Amino acid sequence: MLKSTFTPIFCALAPKPKPSTRVITNTFSNSTSTVRQNSSLKNNPTITPSSAYIHLPFCRKRCHYCDFPIVALGSASTQTHDDPRVINYIQWLCREINATKIEDELDSAKTPLKTVFFGGGTPSLVPPSMVGTVLETLKMKFGVSESAEISMEMDPGTFDYKKMEEMMLLGVNRVSLGVQAFQEKLLKSCGRAHGLEEVHEAIDIVKKCGVENWSIDLIASLPHQTSEMWEESLRLAIEARPTHVSVYDLQIEQGTKFGRLYSPGEFPLPSETQSADFYTMASRMLRDANYSHYEISSYCKSGYECRHNFTYWKYKPFYAFGLGSTSFIGGLRFSRPRKVNEYMKFVENLENGSVNSSIDDNINSKDKALDVVMLSLRTARGLDLKHFQESFGSSLVLSLVEVYKPYVESGHVVFLDEQRRAVRIDDINNSLLDETDLERRVAYMRLSDPNGFLLSNELIALAFGVIDSWKDYPSALQEAT
Amino acid sequence: MGFLRKASKTLKQSNYVSLLFNFNPLSSRITHERFSITRALFCTQSRQNYTKEKAIIDLSQYPPELVRNFSIIAHVDHGKSTLADRLLELTGTIKKGLGQPQYLDKLQVERERGITVKAQTATMFYKNIINGDDFKDGKESSNYLLNLIDTPGHVDFSYEVSRSLAACQGVLLVVDAAQGVQAQTVANFYLAFESNLAIIPVINKIDQPTADPDRVKGQLKSMFDLDPSDALLTSAKTGVGLEHVLPAVIERIPPPPGKSESSLRMLLLDSYFDEYRGVICHVAVVDGALRKGDKISSAATGKSYEAMDIGIMHPELTPTGILFTGQVGYVITGMRTTKEARIGDTIYHTKSTVDVEPLPGFKAAKHMVFSGLFPADGSDFEALSHAIEKLTCNDASVSVTKETSTALGLGFRCGFLGLLHMDVFHQRLEQEYGAHIISTVPTVPYIYEYSDGSKLEVQNPAALPSNPKQRVVACWEPTVIATIVMPSEYVGPVITLLSERRGEQLEYSFIDSQRVFMKYRLPLREIVIDFYNELKSITSGYASFDYEDSDYQPSDLVKLDILLNGQAVDAMATIVHNSKSYRVGRELVEKLKKVIDRQMFEIIIQAAIGSKIIARETVTAMRKNVLAKCYGGDITRKKKLLEKQKEGKKRMKRVGSVDVPQEAFHELLKVS
């Protein structure tokens, strides 16, 4: 069913923005408004969110690479229905959801949630009944669309058939399985709470329960990982036939066990070259297995993109609830406290109205442009230059094209036309003389796979440089009037 | 004396005068009108106090025979500035404990480095009491006017030193009692000696536990043929022996020889720019007298001015309305910039043009070291331009021309008198004007001669054609005569260093049983980069070094280009001796490889002479930098990382497609 609502890939996702009356008043009072201004990204954050991230922080133990806000319950904890820490947390979480201000209170029609994502932590550790409570709270507060994508991160060894079935009955229809590696030795050395046997069991359960849309998550560049091991992990993942594969690149974070033990690029971590080879190998093997590399670290069978994650990459607003989670409402990114005590205090303040997580009067165009570029260049779709130009003016688009031109020749960047065919560099050079010609020819800009993706930081930083020295952005918005 | 009653100076100064009055038998010389010390001692803004009536100094009481003009010369750190402070205190010119130490070193850089960059003068009044008796052997104790002319000690400023010394009749040659004679002592001695000045040796710092005044006396005898019994033993720190210094100045240094009845000739010693009062010139009146309102002219520029304000430095500007023969003071004329005030110039009365013979020794400033100065951030050009303009207002000896570099953008090519001068200029730009600069490898002025007979003076290696149309038939480079003094155990490594630097030994002798004195001819280029540091490090800091300019010598020179991905970087070009070109080329290329970060494509770094590549390194392409992990909606950290990356890029200089960090330019300065 999802598949049919999802082709072609993106068009179904973006509901037409419905500017609230308040915003329209503001716009008119500032200057003569244009159609473009009202429809542009400028007003995008004021769309009512239709996505929600729910953080369920409990884990059996902390993995050696992890710096997320989690609560370790102890390795023996596979049954958590009577753990007061979990019961309490779920209560606070529901209180937060209930205390959250709905953006378009003036609008009588509610915007139901179209995606819900249970992340963690290890959400699969939470008893289904409690997950049900959270979902029920969301439904009461915002409504949840019939066809909503409800994802859950699940770890091997934390669920059985029964639990999986219960979760599905509650509405969970997408599973992100935290496999990470298919080698006992590597699982152990990165501190996972499960072994290889549990991995195979978990895959079995997900498939037997008939979860249609599921993902295997893998981590590349683990310590002592060889290219043989990585190839084996990819092969076994492909053989399990998930609809989605996420390939994350190990990052050594300060304050983690790995952070104390290892430095990037040095043994036992793979060298930069090896690590690049791992990435290239994943890109090649998964493509050969008919997965599309639709985002820097995401692969899927056609039509199985993670809709929730696209909320992030398309600069759409989203709610977030729970410890350490970040919401994006009204143009403001708001991160909740990462410590349980402080989080509870935050919820109390939210209830008594002394904190507001959604209003920001100072959304500056530069920041917006940075976010849009940074997020969209992660995706294979790339940056929609027409849309970008409508929001930020053509001078900025021209400077971006100018800066990225050398990287077309070096094979890191691809310009695409409306039909998503690559535009030749000579055509771009010719077009640069004539703005309208450029607009006609070039519709998208993306990073190449794998070389551009591999250097995404470097390449995105170039855009940051351009946007930073972009002086005329206030006038850019008026220029087209 | 009515004209003398015109107001002057600050209350702070009036307080000095009052101190003078209290413990110096000078009262009869000072006319003080209702000496109303209102104790407003904190008010030092002279402009605010013009109308206050106060003591006026009557300079007519000091004919040349009661004037002594002298200078203190010493190796760095031998106590010159401290001795000057003590003499100023002793005569009540400054109050003990008030004001900052190294009174005459006004610039921050001077204090930090313990050096003098600008010449300063101070006028002191001193009553010479002979044997504690006013009348003895028919000689009357008299009040003297003493002018201390502080000179820059460094060879870069040797022209200024020679001009300052031209206004003196004698010097105090200060030598550290423990360190003994050092290179700069030797150089300074000869400057004074050649100017026929009376030399009073002062062995200072005798309070130190390692002081050995007898050994130093022996050195003075063997090196300079100075009579050991003439040496004064002092400690400027504790005050021991200081009472003998000024009597010795009066007895051993002759009075200025000028003719009072002749028409005016004065020597311009130095100048500086005051934001409120304009250019202030320090002058020594050689013949005749200068009165306020006189019309005066410069022999060097032919321009005429009016002497609007005249006075002495006591120690701040103290108007006197007149300066007589042999006296030293200041004059304010309404000059716009210090560029009009040429050091060594002769100034005379405009009406007496025909009669006046300019004083000997005037020379235009000679620039020996050149380097390009560029704003570290390209957009700061205006700020740098402004800073340089302001700074050259006070230091006219720097030559400045605009320069454009493809790598560094708009900047300036500056010519300096020498290395220290360049260093000081850089430091002042940063300290006083907050300018962040990239300076290119300093170069010396080479002369190239081509087959068509044309000659080219090269102040910027980038301007020299790498593949000239005309054949080069000869090139010349400037050389110096270096003086090095060191303990004998370091002779071996020092000689090795000097021959590596293409030095030619001219003299080798022992100052005493432990210290060696050497003279070398060295190409200036070889000491421009990192020579002194290396000398200090191989001698654990015990060697001292000084040099004087010498003539141009033929040399086998080549231009060394640095190429990044095939494109020559103008700001990195250097001119080196052929024999060293391969080594220098390799070193430069290796250094650059270390400081240039990997980029998205391969970078080839080459050193080339003409079209011949002599060294090559490769910086391999970056394959991957940190990729995204699952960060969900929290993109703030990622954004910060990218912002940081962007900032890093902004600080880079772009050469073609290659980003070159600023450090690369700094690193190149360290390759000789």
C-alpha cells in the first residue's frame, strides 16, 4: 500500500503549505508581498508539523561508540514492563506531548501526523503496552493519519514473535533493525548487547511476522574491521532482503569508550583510504543488488525511502518528544535536556508555560539557506535550484554554480536538468553568461556517488563560504518583486 | 626677558622644575613667575595648560662652553637605558620612581626588546661642584646644560646613529662588567672613533657577582687602546659610581665648536608625528641661533617653513622660544609629514641662503631589505593601508609601494634599512594598529645586467622575468662586513656556519684569552633569513653579532620559482645563489608539503629554475572526510563542524585551485 502512495518518490510528501493568518499579516506589513514570498521556504517552518520523533532512551548497556542520550538498564533487562524507570519515563513523555502547543490553533482542522519515528536508545525494549500509550496520546493530541509511517528502531535480542506482533497491532509498520555487523567478534568489540545468533533470530522474526518495510542498519569502519568482513556483512544483509539498508560510518566521539581508545585513521581503525573503500564497496554492492542510494547513508528498494527522515532532509518541521530530542517548529531547532532530571523539569516548565519550544522571531535567511543546502545535498535528489532561487534569489544560485563548477570537472558534483539528466560542463559555462539560460538548463545540483558523498563535508563547506559572504540577501528577497 | 614669560609646558614639568629648584643650585637660572604649583600634578595634557604662567628657562645663560652634547653607546642589554634613566633622575629631569623605566624608549617594541629605535634627546641642567667647593684653584663651579642624545644602537639605524653622533662631541661607551666587549660595542666604538668623539668608557653592572671589571679594562686596552685608568666603574642599578659620570662628561668632553656669530645652521636629528601638533623635529643648533617666528629652509628639499614653536626636551617638550649655538631641542614648523624631515638635513635661515654651506654627511635613506606585506584577510586591505600610512608618518625611512600578487591580492612592497627595522615595523603594525599581516620572504636589492647593457635593480623576485628575453651577463648582490665576538670554544661551529653562508674571513683575533673577535664579509641575503637565531643557538647565546653595509659583489644568482599544480606562486619566488638552489628548492617543497592540507584533488608542488624543475612533492587527494552518522533532527553539531571547516577555508589563500594556508608563507621565511 505504501508503495503505491509513494511513486513518484517525492511528490506525495509535501503538503501544500497553508500559511497561517498571522504570518500573512506580517508579510504584508513589511513590504509588498509577492506570490513567491508566500510560497517560498521562508514560510515553510510555519507549516504545522506532520512528523513526530519519539525518543525511547532505554538500552541494556551503552555501546562503545555511542554518545546518544540513553538510559542503560543493565544487560539482564529484557523484560521492562515493571521497571519503574521505564514506567515513569513514559508518563513524563506523555505529559510532554500533552503540554505541547499546537501550532495552528486558529485552524480548526488538525493536521494529523503522517510519520512517527520511535528512536533511541532501544525502543524495542519498551513494553508494547507502553508504546501503545504513547501512540494513543499522539492520536488524541494531533491525530495520526491512517496511512502514517510508524517506524521503530529495534535491536536483536530485545524482542520475540509475540512482541513484534503486538507492536504491529499497535500500528508500527516500519522496522529499523540495529544489526551493525555480521561478525561475532566485531559485535563484541563494539559493546553490543547481542551476539550474531540474535541477529539471525531477529531477522527471522521480522520476516516471519510479515513486516513489509524494514531496514538493516550497518556500521562501517569499526575497529579491526577488514574489507573481507565488510563485504560479508553487506552480502548477508542483501541476502536477508530487507527493503532498506542504512550504512552509517563510525564516528569516534569524545567521551565515548572508543573516543578514549582510538583516534580516527589510526590502527585498529581503518585508514582514510580503507574507510573510503568500504563506503565505495557498500555503494557498489547495494546498487548491484538493486538498492537505490537515495541519501548519503541510506539505500532502499524502489519506493521504500524512509518518509520520516525525508522530513529532516527537506527542511520540513517536525515535533520531537523525549530526552535529548530535537524538534524543528516555526523555524526553531529546539533540543531537550539530555539528563532525565533536567528533562522532567523541562516538562514541568512546559506545562506551566514558562518555556516554549517553538517560537522564534529571528529566523535569518542565511541560516535557512545553510540548512537547506546542507540537508538537501545529503540526498541523491540534491538541491532543487529553482526552489532555492525562489527563496533566496538568483545571485546566490549563480555564486553556488560558480563555486561548484570545478568540482563537476573533478567528478564530485553533478548538475542535472529538469529530466534529471546530467548537464555538461561546457553547457554550464555557456549558460553562466545568460541567467535565464542557466535556469532553463540546470534544475538540480547533487553530490556524486560515491566520490562526492565521500567528501560531502568539504563540499558543503564550500556552499557555507558562499552563503557567508552573500551580502545582499535582504534585497535578494525583494529583487524579484 | 619678557618674551620668556610666555606660558609653556605641563604642570608635570613645572613640578620637575620645582624639584630642580629644590635640590639643584639652579634657582638663579630659572625665572619663575609666581611659582604657583597648584598641585594639579595629574594634569599632563600640555595643550590644556598653555595659559598657565610658570617657570621659563633662560637658555641665554648657557653659552657653548657651558653646554655638553653626548650620547650613550652600548651593546644591547649592557645597561644603556638604565644609565640614561639614572642621569635624568640625578639631574632632577625626571623624578625618581615616577614615570616608567627606560624613559627614553617610548615605543612598546623598544621596551619589549630592550632596544632603541627612535633617537631621543633630553636636556638636563647640572651644577658641577668641584671637590665640594664653589671656588677652588680659581675655577668656579658652574651650571651646565647637558644634552643626552639617545641613539638607536642597531646597525640598521647606523645612518641615524652617525647623524646623532654628528651632534655630539663625546660618548659614554658602556660595557657590561661581566659580558665584556661585544660585537655592537666594537661597531659603536668605531663609529664614535671615526667621528673624532671623546670616548668615556663606563664599565657598568659592577654589582653582579660575575663582574670582572679588570678583565673588561684589559679588553678595552687591547681592542680600542683605551687607557684602563680612564674607565668609570658604575652600577646604574645600585647607583654606585654614578656621581663620577656627569663630572667626567663636563671635564672630558669638549663643548660644541659652533660659531655663535655665524648665521644659523642646524642639523636635523630625527622627527616624529604628533596627532595634534604635526611634525616635531629634533635639531642641534650648530651655528647661530634660532628664534621663534624665524623663517627657515631645508637644504635637502628647499622647502621653507616658519619656526612656530621652539624649545628643549626637558624631558617633554618645553618651549623656550629660542635655541642658541650648541644647544639641542625641538622645532615645530607646520611640516605635513615626516617625509619632509630628512634626517641629517641642514636647516638655515631662509634669508641667508647664499652664505650657508650644508653640514656634511647628509644621505638619503638606503633600503637594504624588501618584503611584501599583505593583509592576512584580503578584505582588510584598507585597514592595512591606513595603518601603514600612519606608521610611516612616524618612520619616514620605510619605502612603500603598492604591490599586487595573484596569490595574496593587494598589498605593499616595503623597503627597510635592515632586518631589525623590518621586524620592528611588522611588530608596530601589529601592536599599535592591530594589523594582521602576511609578509613574504624578505629579499635584498640585487642588480641584474643584461646583454643589451641594461641594468635592473630587483626588489621583488616576482618582478624578475623567469625566462628573460635578454641574456643575463652578470648579477651583483649587496654584502656586509660582519663583526662577531664569541667565547673561543664556539669558533669551530661558527666558522662552519659562516662558510655555509658564503662568508669570507677578513680578520680573526683574540680580545683576551677567552674571547675571539672575527670579521667576515657576508652576502646580505645570507643573514637576512634566520642567521642570528642560528648563531645564537650554536653558541648557546654567547656570540654577539653586528654588521655594517659593504659594497656590491658579483654573484651567481638564480630565481627560484615555486609552482602549485603547474602555476607559479609569485609571492613564493626567491632569488638564491646557484650553489644552494637545489637544497633550498628541496627544503621549500618539503616544507610546503607539510603545511598544505590534502584537498579534493592531488596537488603537485614544484621548485623550478626557469623551465627546469629541480624538486617535486605530491600531496595526495583527500578521499573521505567525516561522513554523516544518524543524527536525526539534531543538525546543530554538524552545522558547527561545517562552519568551522568554512572558517578554515576562509583563512586560506587561493592559488589557482589550491588552498594555501597562511602558515605556508610563514614557514617559507624559515628556509635560508
